[in-house]
Amino acid sequence: MLAFSIVTLCLIAFLQYASSEPCILSTFEDVEEAVKCQQIIVDNLEVPAGQTLKLNLTEGAEVIFRRNISFGFEHWDGPLVTINGTGITVRGDYDSVLDGLGQSYWDGQGGWSNSKPQFFTIEAFGSTFRDIKVINSPKDVVQITNSDNVLFTNWIIDDLAGDPEVAETGKEGHNTDAFDVWNSTNVIISDSVIFNQDDCVALRCGENITVSNLYCHGGHGLSISVGFSNDSIALNTIQNVSFVNSVMDGGRNGIHVKTHVDGGIGNITGVIYKNVTMRAITYNGILIQENYQNKPPSDTLSDVEPKNNIPMRDLVLEDVTGSVGSSATPVEIICADEGCFDWIWSGVHVTGEQENKCNFEPDGYSCSDNSSELVR
């Protein structure tokens, strides 16, 4: 009996040890089996063109990207990677790079021309995504959807090769949003570096979202973009949002809050931008508008009256500073009648040669000062 017990214990110990061994995923055909493991090392993997790396993970699983993860070229919508799970950790090893082969897709038109795959779609709960490096994304990089209690930290998103100053004419990146958040709660995006050609962060709908310690180069700023739904108030509502301690370096906008004139009813409530610095912005340092039109970059935008379908309440800007280019507008505010309420700004100082353009003035701030200086 004693011998049998010892053998049994040894067998259990062996099985526990075996089950703790990581699964190495280096061949695409092995994905379905690998995702059953608790620890998965995705090592030097080539994902075939037109295929999605589907990481539908078991609860508490860990994924480690190692070395080069590449994706074949094909005009399609993607995504290149989907990640789903609860209590999961997804991280990159020190030498890992996920390469979306963006130069093969970029044409300056983004999603308005040939199909281009989205990179990541993530739906997760109580999970962490960290230390991940992405280069050359064909279009938008991370779509966070229907998620709760998730952390994205220490990412590098490098689409610098698609910048107009770098790429050939007609070969620029566009719609390369870094982080888009849809219908998610308790989201933290922090301590990341982003080179791209669209929103550094774009919040669409959700609540309790914190964005902190980002360096964003060349894009369209820290954005809130609401009004994609024609019939769902919930999908047109965002509340309790903070953007803090971040730098906008170059690019079209520094801060951009926009509601879509063709969208349904919704709300934007409780938004804070604090300690945000910008420099060399080319269009608008701060642009807040209730007349946004989502059109291709080649289209000329017509003057559209703002609408109050999605009112903005409790918009706080504190210690927002920096400069814009010679032809850029430091601050532009376009509010509809009964569209903007209870804004409080302090320490806002964005300098530029052009005059500000405002049809609404927040408490503590005067748009009549061309240098965008706080009224003291």
C-alpha cells in the first residue's frame, strides 16, 4: 500500500510538472492545440496571409511573444490577431516584434480605399497586456471591445515609416489609430510610446478609463470620438475619463473631442485632461467640436452646423500647455446650442500665431487671447 501511494504521488507530481511546461507555438497549424495550454510562447511565428491568429485563451493563461511575429500580405479587413480571455496576461519578450507589413498596404487613404487589416481585437476581463512592440500596422492597431478591468502598459507602436515626412507620396499610413476603446469599462492605458498617423488614443464609448504617461508622435492626438451609432444611447455615451501626464509631439491635433453630426443621441460626461504638453501641432492644439464629419482624407469638409445630439458636460482641462505651428489654431471650440455645459479650464496655455476660434468659453478661460493664455 505504501509503495502504491508513493507511485501515485510521484505520478501526480510528474503530471503537475508536465502541465506547467510552456507550449511553444512556432507553426500556425498548431494554434488550436496551443491555446489549450496555461502558458504559451509564440516564437518566431509566421501567420499566413488572410488568416487570424486566434488566441482564445483558458482562464488565467499567459502568452509570451518571442522574436519576430509576422503576417502575410493580403487585402482584407482582418484582424491579424484576436485575444479573448479572463485573468490572462499577454506580454512581449525583450526581443519580440509583431510586424504588420504596413508598407505593403499604405496608400494615404487608410480605410477609405483597398481593404487593410486591423491588427488586434481584444475582449478581456481582469487582464494585463504589457511590453508589446508593434511595427508597421496596416491600419488601426488595438481595438479594445466589450472589456472590463484591463491594463495596457509599456507598449511601443512604431508606424513611423508611414509618416508623410518619411514615406513616398501616396504611400503614407492613415487610420493607424493606436488604441481604440469600444463599450468597455475600467480600462488603463499607460506608459507607452506611439508613432502613428491617426488618433493616439480614441475613446468611442465606455466608462472609467484612464490614459497616462503616453508619448505620441505625428498622430491626431488624445481623442474622444462619439456618435458611431444611430440608435443606441449606450454606444454613444462615454463618462469618467482621464488623460494625464502625456506629450503630443507633432501631428494634426493635440487634444480632440468630437461628436458626429450624423450620429444618434448620447452623452459625454466627466472628462479630464491634465498635464498634457504639445508641440509643433499642425492643425489644432485643442479642438472640441460638435460637428464632426467622418470622411476620407481626400474629401473637402463642408461647413456643417453643430448639433446637440451628444452634449458635453463637465469637461475639465488643467495644465495643458505647448505650441502649435504657424498656420495652426491653438484652440477651437464649436458647440451647438445647449450642447456644452459646466466646463472648467485652468492653466491652459497653448501658443500660436493664429487666433483662437470659439463659440463657447469654459469657466476660467478666455478665447480672445491669441496665445491661449489662462485668464488670471
